[in-house]
Amino acid sequence: MLKSTLQQTDPEIYNIIQKEAERQEYGIELIASENYTSKAVMEAMGSVLTNKYSEGYVGKRYYGGNEVIDEMETLAIDRCKKLFGCEHVNIQPLSGSPANAAVYFAVLKPGDKVLGLKLDHGGHLSHGHPVNFSGMLYNFVQYEVDKETGRIDMEKVREIALREKPKLILAGFSAYSRNLDWKRFKEIADEVGALTMADISHVAGLIAGKAIESPVPYFDIVTTTTHKTLRGPRSAIIMCKDRTIQKMVKGEMKEVSLAKEIDKGVFPGMQGGPHDHINAGKAVAFLEALQPEFQVYAKNVIKNAQAMADEMMKLGYKVISDGTDNHLIVVDMTSQGVSGKEAEVAMEKVGISCSRSTIPFDPRKPMDPSGVRLGTAAITTRGFDEEDTREVTRIIDRCIKAKDDEAALAKIREEIVALCKKHPLYK
Ligand SMILES: *Cc1c(COP(=O)(O)O)cnc(C)c1O
């Protein structure tokens, strides 16, 4: 059993994986949080490192036999520091939400106040949504985007911060198309004595590729998933400054190291053994992101998103904030007489994946919202240029207009397959 291949041991799962590989190869992926990772990253993730237990950190493990793992983790840390220019990094978080949980554990007490972006204005579940642990354990107060511009108004953020005096100010999003003013967030936090945390899950690849500004020089803590624009394994990391914070320890206020608190927050606070095979995959992804080609990719992701926004608006769709600075756009589909869900279903029929999304001040319900969120990271990875992206956008429009015409949709499906064959993925 140890030596048989997957196909020999379990043809059912093998076939399911083949089916998914076909779907990915001949479908257009516009889900803004998805991407295609390299075969090299996948090879590391499928390696014998999955067999190891290594609770603890480099040189301080709770299990024997970790000398090779220590070498791997050290390399991953060094590469990450080089890539983002951070002072400290913990590469062990299992995914984005657990990474954020570990940060809250490290720097907050239950009930502490945090300022974050409202979910239906582009924030993430783990930024204080009432159904999420974050909203249950901590007292999140939220800022919004401006109704007219669709952008975050930093003067409003300051007003709320001065009024609410949060312990932590969180900047980051899952569905917002504009650059954040990192420096201004930091100034506001300093004014009210708050710690700063950026969650760059969506744009980490654009930051690593030097296509947009990084919060790392300004912010105390920066978390990110590694599988979105960064194109690594499904996982996360936490970066932080080498500084001290005030923390209540056994009833006494003490100066403690932020880096040590973050590390303790991850292990033993949140997690047990790290996933060494995934962490090796992260090391590979960091190496890939350090190559000059990655910077070209990052710039092209943004060019493609801007081409998509432009084409959408030309076709008469309302794009939130009238454009984009990053890899994603949120489109109000009701501007064309369909709901976000209807658009998602119509696109699914021709092999285009996207996610329905609320729009700011959405009059519709979260399960059946007005918009869709579209992203260009995955198609850029497989080589789509601006002209291909404009073509995809026109296809989306035709698909929405033909949503009840099965024959027309079948014809569009053929065009999609042709476009995918022009830019092969793993084949
Ligand atoms: C995707 C995302 C996460 C959560 O990542 P998971 O790995 O799905 O838990 C956290 N924060 C933001 C801003 C995200 O976009």
C-alpha cells in the first residue's frame, strides 16, 4: 500500500481529481481569491514532509528528528523576510482565518475593541462578522465605504477611531478595488494609541511583485493567506515588527515582545503541529515570487483587471468605485437587470467561475446579493493579456443577455474552450 500510486489505490478519488483538472483546464477562473499554483509548489505539498510532527519553532521543537524540518522552516522564513522586507514572520498558520485568530489571541483580550471594514463593504468574515468567532469574542466596530465614491474615506475612519478608541485598527479586505492608505491608517492609530494590523490576503502577490504599496514598513502586524494573488499553497503567514507591546501578564502590565506573543498565539495558542509539507510549498512560492517574472505577472494582473473594469463600464455595467487599482472588481449586476446569483449561474453554464457578492449599501439579501466579484489573478497566471480579458468581458455580457437561451450558451461554451486552449494551464 505504501508504494502504490493514487490511481492504483483509489481510482475513484483519482478520477475525481482528473475531472477537476479538466474543469480547471477548460474553464475561466474569475474568482478573485483563486489562482493556479505551480507544479513545483504542489510537489512540495505532496511530499514526505507530511509525515513529520514538529510542534514548536526552529531549534526549539517538542519532538525529535526535526533537523531537516528546521532547515526547511529557516529557508522559508529567510525567503519571506527578503520578499516582504519584514522584521519577523511566523510561517506556521494553517490558513487565513486561523492566522487572524492567532493575532487576536496574541494582542487582545476577549471583549477588546477592534476597528475593521464592514463585511458587506468588502471586509472579511474574520474581521468581526457576528457569525464568526471574531465577532463573537471581540468588540468590532466598523467603518464603511462612501456611498458616492465607493471608496474608504479616511477622515471618517479617523472620526470613528477618535470616538471609539479601539485597541487595534485593522485594514484589509476581500472585496475592495482601491489601494489602502497605509500611512494614514498608521497615523490615525498612533493618534489613538492603537496597534495596526493589515490583512493583505487578497493583494499579497501584488505587493510581493512590487505592483502596489506595502503596509509592512508602517504596520505592526501584517497577515496574509498565501494562495490568492501570491499563488502559493492554501495557507497563511503572520509578519510583524520587532517591537514591544503592553500586555497584562498575571494581573500586571508588562512590556512584552510582539514577535514572541504572535509566535505564542500561533503555537501553542491556536495550533498544534505545523503542516511542514505546506510550509515547504510556501518556501517554494516565496522563491518563485522573488523572480523578476513575478513582478511582470503582478503588473499584468492589474492591467487585466483595469481592462475588465473599462470594458464592463463600456458595456453599461456599474463597477463599484468606477474602476480598480488591484486584481478585483465588484460589479452591480442589477444595472443590467439580473441579480448577482443569476449572473453567477449563467456564467457557470458556460464554464466561467465567479462569486456573487454584496455591493456596498446592497438593497438585496446577502444570500441573493446585487453584485458579482471578478478577479484576474488566475487568468493572468495562465497567460491571458488585456485583449483576451476584454474578450472574456464581452463574453460575460453576451452570456448574461443569453442566460435563458441554452443553444446560445452552448455556443459560448465552445468559445471559452477555444480561449482556454490558446493558454494551456498544466497540459
Ligand atoms: C481569504 C481571506 C481570509 C481567510 O482565508 P482562509 O484561508 O479562507 O481562512 C482572511 N482575510 C481576508 C481578507 C481574506 O480575503
